[in-house]
Amino acid sequence: MVAIVGALILGVFGLSGEHKVRISEATLQKHVDAQLPKTFMGMTVEKATLKLEGKTVVVATTVSGSKMGQLFSLDATGVGVPSYDLQSHTFFVA
């Protein structure tokens, strides 16, 4: 019983607070590239490039598709701050 309580205390205190994770730009880009091209809702993300700049991430994408009978192609760039969701073990950029 003491071991279980000890493990729970270590787990709670071990997961609380701020934790730093270091992931290189090349590693992030490799994970993104492995998922492309990705098609959803009639659009295809053909290319996505990530660039780390301090505490922000710059994402440049190339998207193409067809909406309302019209073909389109779009290049877009956005800047966001990465965050991590503990429940899904996933990083997000918002």
C-alpha cells in the first residue's frame, strides 16, 4: 500500500509544473513530411514547412483542391505559439 501511495505522489508531483521539451526543427519537419500529402474536405495539403523562431513556429503551407466546381491553389503562412496537450500527448500551434 505504501508503494502505491508513493508511486501516486511521485506521479502527481512529477507531472505537475513546467517541463521543457527540446525538439529540433529538422525532427518536426520530418514528422510533418511523413503525413503529407493529406486530403480532407476536398482540399489537399501538399506541402508544409515549419520554422522555429524563438518561442513561435512559422508554418508555410501549399493547399489545392476543388470547391463549388472551381479548382484552386493556395499558399499561406501563419505564426503561432506551440502548446502541449497532456491527455492526447499532442503538440498544437495556436
